Amino acid sequence: GPARLLGPPPYLPGLEELWSPWALLLCLTWLGLQAALYLLPARKVAEGQELKDKSRLRYPINGFQALVLTALLVGLGVSAGLPLSALPEMLLPLAFAATLTAFIFSLLLYLKALLAPASALAPGGNSGNLIYDFFLGRELNPRICSFDFKYFCELRPGLIGWVLINLALLIQEAELRGSPSLAMWLVNGFQLLYVGDALWYEEAVLTTMDIIHDGFGFMLAFGDLAWVPFTYSLQAQFLLYHPQPLGWPLASFICLINAVGYYIFRGANSQKNTFRKNPSDPRVAGELGFLGAMSEMGQLDFQGSPHPAMCLSPDLETISTATGRRLLVSGWWGMVRHPNYLGDLIMALAWSLPCGVFHLLPYFYFLYFTALLVHREDRDERQCRQKYGLAWHEYCRRVPYRIVPYVY
Ligand SMILES: NC(=O)C1=CN([C@@H]2O[C@H](COP(=O)(O)OP(=O)(O)OC[C@H]3O[C@@H](n4cnc5c(N)ncnc54)[C@H](OP(=O)(O)O)[C@@H]3O)[C@@H](O)[C@H]2O)C=CC1
Ligand SMILES: CC(C)CCC[C@@H](C)[C@H]1CC=C2C3=C(CC[C@@]21C)[C@@]1(C)CC[C@H](O)C[C@@H]1CC3
């Protein structure tokens, strides 16, 4: 039937269409496979941020390895006759099974948190209201031995599941129409690049709000295990049932949009990560003099002049804060206060454009993601204001726009 986002669905599926023991088994097998890959030796073990009790947790950095091994296993499976193209037919029961799994898993996490010491609890999610706490998550880093549930779920099963669903849709399209369409190739390619990048730079997830601040409850478990794979693949799902003619000139233009988005997204994230790891890295070193006066007034902690000898490329300006950490105020982080969100949004648009402009459904991700990032930016802004005080106000004065220059 016609894809529609506005108005009620043409019919609501009954329980018999949602529930399938095979789908649940497949879902659990998938989680088991990803858990096994998580436990394999990692090229690196990274330390997380300092916790309340001054300790730091250790995390295996082997997400990209898990992606490559999954691709090899799926390749072997397909050449041995695994019917990957049957997956699209099972998406509804699979999404239901993933939601059920996330629900039961969150219940267990809630119960586990009852035994956790106070220092292990998240800043939010411990209000005493059962439903609220179940939703937000009580424990910050629930673990059994060294297996970290939140870190495991955050990227691997959902993001790798997403590109696997995309691939299954591409194969089914090829079976239906002789070969995959150009639009389907673009959507698969763009999203694989995004997922590959997230796993290649997996360590960056250790500094996100999700890991540092948020508890692990139903919201994140559902988001990671069910929402991401089944809604982020909507464009490829749409293309299977609504083939879109796409010529090379337009395809090239869309590739350019995705490349611009990726360039900004990766540039901004890498600039901040490099700076946070080593503030005197030659690629980002530098400091802004005007805050010296404020420092004398006791408002800011000014840390001295830059190190010109180390500066191989033009310095980026930074401002010091009372916490001892500095804020970048030029380069990508001098254009808007969240350049990485801007790049991410441009990419989101490029993922929808291959689906044409006559349906709203392929733009669902772009619209939802805009709302998510505006909300996320607002939360982050409040936390930074609290953490950095006057220095944050100065940053906002210097860089007045949040995500889109001259617009927002
Ligand atoms: N596809 C998806 O569903 C989603 C994708 N994302 C993407 O993930 C990436 C990470 O996002 P997220 O974790 O929200 O936030 P950010 O990576 O933007 O991190 C925000 C933190 O960066 C630091 N910071 C802010 N301004 C500066 C500055 N000028 N100089 C130095 N440090 C600064 C602050 O922390 P501190 O000072 O403590 O270091 C702040 O709390 C983004 O690219 C985002 O688009 C995020 C959510 C969902
Ligand atoms: C709760 C919501 C409904 C859904 C949230 C899902 C998210 C937790 C993940 C979806 C894509 C993500 C990416 C990252 C973290 C997990 C989420 C946010 C990264 C930010 C990790 C850091 C990398 O540098 C980029 C990643 C992009 C995708």
C-alpha cells in the first residue's frame, strides 16, 4: 500500500503478525553473536571518565573488528545459502521481539540496580518513581564482571543490525528487480560509512552524555536495540516498495551533500577529541589572551601562553575555564557551538534525498533527528553552563549560533 506518515495507518497488525518465536530466537542469537564478538581480544582497552568514587572503568575498543567479523560471517552464511533476503519479510516481528527484549532487559537492569551501591547510581533516574526510574535507568554503568551492558548496547547490536537490515533490503531489491537501484546503493553506502565511522572512532562514545551521565534504562535499551535498527533503516525499507528513478547528475549532487556533511561531522568530532585528549596537540594548540583579565579577577583559571614551538599549523583559539579544561573558540567550534550536529543533520538530509521529495516517510529520520539534536543540544548547553559558568557565557557571546549559522 502507499507509504504514509500523516494520518492513521491503513490497518493495525494483530498480535499474530507481531509475535513470532523465530523472530525472538533470531534477535537473541544476534545479541549473543555480538556479545561473543565483544568478548574477543581488543586492539586497545580504553579508560572511561573518572567516576564519583575516583575510579575509571576499562572498555574494549573492538567495535570495528566486530563489524568486519560480522560482515565475514554474513558473507560466509549467504554463500552457504543463508536466506538474507527473507529478513525484510520479518521486520515487524523482529522489531516486536527487539522491543520485548529491551523491556525485559530493562526490568532486569532495574532489579540489578537495587543491589548497586549509591556511588554506582546515575545522577538522574533515581527519583523513587518506579516508572520514571525504569524509563531513564538507575545504574550508570551496569556490569557483570568486565561486561558493560550500556557500552555494549550503545553501538554494536543496533548500528550493525541497521546496516545488516539495509543489506538484506538491497539483496531483496536485486532479486525483485534484477539489480539494486542507484538510490538503494546510495542509502546503503552513506549509512555504512556512518556506522563504520562510529565504530572506527568507538572510543569517542566514552565521552558522550549517554555514557557519562545517563543511567541505563528502557529509553536507551529500546533506543539502541529496537529504535535504531528498525527506524533508521526506513529509507531502504521505503525504496524496496517505492522504487525511485535517480540519474547520475542528481546522485552525484546528493553524494556531494553527504560528503560535505561528513567532512563537517568528522572534522568537528576529531578536532574536539584530539583537543580533549591532548590540549597542546600541534593541530589544536593555542589560547585566547583576553580572558587573562577575567582570570585576574578570579573568575577564570588562565593557564598561560601557547607553545609556539609546537604549532605546526595555524593555532586554534581557546578559552580557559575554572575547571582547568579549555573550550575551543575557533575552527569548527568557532563556527557554531555544535558543528558536529550540523554535519550530522546535513548527512541525514542526504540519506533522504535519494527517496525523492514526494513522500514524507523517508524524511522521518531527518525530522526526528532534528528534534533529538535540538533537545540534546539544550541539555548539553545547560550542563556546560553549570560546569563552565562565566567561560561558557563568553563562549556563547563569541559563538552565538548553536547548530546552524545565522539561523539557530
Ligand atoms: N545518529 C544519532 O542518532 C545520534 C548521533 N549523535 C552524534 O554523536 C556525536 C556526539 O554528540 P554528543 O555526545 O551529543 O555531543 P558532543 O560530542 O557535541 O559533546 C558535547 C560536549 O563537548 C564539549 N564541548 C562543547 N563545546 C566545546 C568546545 N567549544 N570546545 C571543547 N569542548 C567542547 C563539552 O564537554 P566537555 O567540555 O566536558 O568535554 C560538551 O558537553 C555528534 O556528532 C552527534 O551528532 C548523537 C546522538 C544521536
Ligand atoms: C534513545 C533514542 C530514541 C535513540 C538513541 C540512539 C543512540 C543512543 C545512538 C544512535 C546513533 C548513535 C551514535 C553515537 C552514539 C550512540 C547513538 C547516539 C555516536 C555519537 C558515538 C560517537 C561517534 O563519534 C559518533 C556516533 C554516531 C552515532
